[in-house]
Amino acid sequence: MIKRNEDIIIQTVTRLLTPFVQLFALYVIAHGHYSPGGGFQGGCILAASFILMAVANDVAFVKRRLPERLTTALISAGVLIYAGIGLACLMLGANFLDYGILHRVLPVDAVKARALATLGVEIGVGITVMAVMVSIFLNLLSAGRHEEGAVE
Amino acid sequence: MSTVAIFLMIAGVFFFTTATIGLLRFPDCYTRMHAAGKGDTLGALLLLLGLALYNLNDGFSLAALLVSLKILSIAVFIFVANPTASHAIAKAAIDAGVRPWTRKGGKP
């Protein structure tokens, strides 16, 4: 086992930067249909903030905040949001993910409904990508055992 | 304004060049980190400051000010993150047992 290296400089800077990284990730997700970005990219940045935490501290530090049970639930929830919006369009008589039709159930006009539903889909994609990335990283880092965070 | 911006950008490119020369010519991991960590940070900082000033060249509008502010926030981010990354790499090298370079016959 590599010994667990604690370093006050890295941990402090990580603690300082993590909120800004997560805020930028939310900006990328929410601003995806005006500028470069979107659910996948924002989710990757959000996952990178958790991976930064895992690298600066250890696996247990992230697993306390984002347990395996929660990541599994988040993966499913994101897919559910995405498919739910798509199926809602299908139920209302349009094509899958044809958001314009949603103005019948939302209290806005068709253009606004399209923008809102796009945001909803982006949020679903972002949640799924974040949870999948963190889950894959934690499993790779600890060789599937979710221990201290070191490979022998 | 434009003159100051161009001067800052030339200074930034100069520091990037020296950092690259150091990266290529220095003998071992630690001295290269010494060149790259400091030279790149200052070079990127000066370049971004120059860009933020140059962006305001056409006059102060709200949109231009916002873009400059975003560029400055990138500069602050680099100013904090780059030395930390260099520190992490140097610490990892120490922990992995990389010996610092010495002249022949010198003590480590």
C-alpha cells in the first residue's frame, strides 16, 4: 500500500476551489443552449470536482458525501428525467423529445416550453454523467474495493 | 490602453519562452518544475491581464466589462491552481524517491 499522503496546501486549495468548480459546472449545464457546453460537459466538470476531492483527500472522504447507494440512485434519476420528458412529449401526441408540445401542460407558450424542457433534459444528462463518472473513478482508484484510496 | 496591453502580452510571451527553455534545458524533475511552475504562472497571468485590457480598448460597455471580468477570474484561478499543481507534482516526486540532481561528486 502506498501510504496515505496528507498535504495541507493541496487540501486547502482544493477546499477553496471546489465550490467555484461546481458553480462553473452548473453554469455550463444551465447555459448550454446559448454557449458551448451542455449536460455532458457540465456533468464532467461536476464529476471532476468530486474527483479532485478524492485525489486531494481519499476515497472515504468522497464516499461519505456521495455514497455508492446515492450515485446509483442519481444515475437512475437522471435517465428517468431524460426519458420522462421525452415520454411526456410522446404522451401528448408529438414525437419523442419534441418539446414544443409541452406548452399544453406548462403555463407558458411553445417557445418557452421548448427552452424549459431543454434545460430539464440537460439537467438529467448532467446528473447521470456526474454520478457515472464519480462511480467509475472510485471503482478504478480502489480496484473495486472502495478502501483508503491506494492501489497496492 | 492598447500599448499597455501589448506590452503586458509581450512580457507574458517572454516569460513563457523562458519557462519553456528552462523546461527543455534543466537537468532533473525538480529544477524543471521550478521553471515551469513559476514561469508559466506569471506568463499566463500577464497574457490574460493584457487580453482583459485589450478587450476594453473599444470603450467601456457592460458586455466588454463582463468579458474582462471573466478573463480576470481565469487569471485568479490559474494563479491559485498552477503553483498548487506544481507543489503536488514535486511532493509526489519526493514521495516516490526521486533524488535531486547534483554536480558530479556533490552531495545530494
